[in-house]
Amino acid sequence: MNKRFFIFSAAILAFAGMSAQTSGIDAVLQQIEANNKELQANSHLISSQKLENKTNNNLPDPTLSYAHLWDSKNSDETVGEMVISQSFDFPTLYATRGKMNRLKTNALDAQATAFRQQILLQAKEVCLDIIMLQRQQALLDERLKNAEELSAMYTRRLETGDANALETNKINLELLNVRTEARMNQTALNNKLKELLTPGRPRPDTTPDAQTLGLTEYPAVPLPADFHPLADELLASDPTLQSLQGESSAARKQISASKQGWLPKLELGYRRNTESGHPLNGVVVGFSFPLFENRNKVKIAKTQALNIDYQKENAALQASSALWQLYEEAKNLHASMEEYERTFHQQQDLSLLKQALMGGQISMIEYFVEISVVYQSKTNLLQLENQYQKAMAQIYKSRL
């Protein structure tokens, strides 16, 4: 089952009432961001992780103890003692852990941003597919209309003896093939539109079409002439790398906290004793020396910090490599798109081919060869445009 169906949760009923000014990919993404259940769940998960990090810097619970003693020879003679105390780590350790928690919070925020961008990127790719399928449907409808007109014309000509059965059958076969392609494309388009429905909610009687959603034209995304400065900018704003940088900084603070773990723990309290016949009040001061508890913790923290550093370096290399691969892919796609568009400008119109067929200047075989090449070329251009838009969407993912 398509996983995307479960992660897109746009408020589809709201789409139906969108005006032209608020429709389009950006409006769809805004609806998805506002209603996506997985994003909401992840937001609560991040909040719980932040709170969990803060609890690691809490004071231990205070203790209260009371002892009631009596003389073994005279039970009427009793002594009472009450102690209230509070233990805590060395004060500088709380400050270090507080800085470490802030760095962890920044890393968690970056993780949430990366998760959000991934959800929106997948949704944007669905929107781009809808645009391609909508434009492909228009091309197929044009081709279907042309085939229907030819089929009707040749059926009449066959009845009057101006055409043979072979030509008529070939046109009818073309009509069947185009009609089938149009139906399959319409089904694919409807399925893509339904991917924007909210899972678990009652579906509306009719699914908003691409025109209602404003998904008919691609956004203008020019190919960067010089990718070096843009790549540096995109890498600097990559939330995944920012998250790893935050984790790396937090790991460095953890080393400092582990070193301070060798400092003594302190205890302060109040003590009340009635042994002398009248209450005695005093202060309790204690120290705990971590001879065993902190053993190997500094080594563990250093090892974890190195692990995160290597992950960060590897992620940076992979992110840079992926960006440049996407740019090369987009550049090649853009070059192919320009070649197709130049060729189409130089090519004769399809209506002229139809006139030539009707006038007997070209045969039926020549006509179908010509239009098949033209329609296939136009379909190729639509697919190239879709691939180019998806590549650029992935390049600019960090701007979603």
C-alpha cells in the first residue's frame, strides 16, 4: 500500500472553497502542514523529548526521616530525632547540563524541521505529478478528439466507397488505443488527487479536480547558472546537518559534564533532636565522593562525541554529493527540454498533417507515423518537465 496515502492529510474540504489567489502548490502544502496527523504526532514527540532532557537536570527529591527511640530499661524515657535533607550536585554541573540541554533542544528542533520538510517534499511531488497528469490528460483528450473525428469521417467515406476497410480499421484501432490511454491517465490523475485526502475522515462525494486546487501549471524554477554559492547556502540551512551539529555540540558539553561528575555531591539539611530533654536544632552538612559512580563515564562521553562527529562528516559529504547529483540531473533535463521546445517550434502543425491526409497528399500510414512521433515527443517533454521540477524541489527542500 502506498505509504504516501497515510502521510498526506490535507483538509480536502477546505480546498473546495479556495479562491484562485490562494490555490496552488503553496496553498496545498499549507493545508497539509496544518492538518497532517504525523506532523502533529512528531511535534508532541519532540516536546516530550525536550521535557525528558530537562528532567536530567532536576534536583534529587528531598528526604525526611524520623527516629523514635526508647530506653530498654525504662520505656517512659524516649528520644525523638528528625532529619530533613536535600542533596545536590556541585553547582557548576547544573549550569553545564543546562547548556547541554539547550543544544539538544536546538538539535530536536532541527530534527522536527527536517521531518516536516520531508513530508512537504513528498506532498509537493504528488502535486507535481498531478500537474503532469493534468497536462497529459489535455494532450490525450486532444488526440482522442482528433481520432474520433477521423473515425467518424472514415466511417462515412467507407459507406460511400471513398475509403477502404483497412484504413478504417486502423483508425478505429488508433481510437481504441488513445481512449484506453486517456482512461488510464484519468485514473492515475484521480488516484493522485485522492492521495491528498485526509485518511480516516469521511470523503466528500466529489474529489476536487486539479483546476480547483490550482494544480495546472508548474511554478517557475530557473536553473541556477552558478551552483557553488547556492550549494553552500543550501548545505548551511540543511536541518539534518544542523541537527547533527547540535548533537555534536551537546556531546562536547556531555564530556565537560562527565568530567565534573568527579566533583563531590553536596547535602544540606535540618536536624532536630530531643535527647537532652529539650529540643536541639542544627544543620546537617554532607559530602558524597564519586569514587565508583563516575568511572569510565568520561571515556564513554568522548567515544559518543567522536561517533556523532563522524556521522556529521559523513552526512555533510552525502548531502553535498546528493545536491550536486541533483543539479547535474536538473541541468541535463533542462537541456533536453530546451531541445524539444526548439524542435516543436520548427515542426509543422498537426492540423496541417490532417489536411494533408484529407487531401490525399500523404497516406494513412505516413500520417500515423508522423502524429505518433509528435505525440510521443510531447509526452516525453511532459515527463522531462516533471522530472526537472522534482529535481529542483529536492534541491530546494530546505526552503519548504
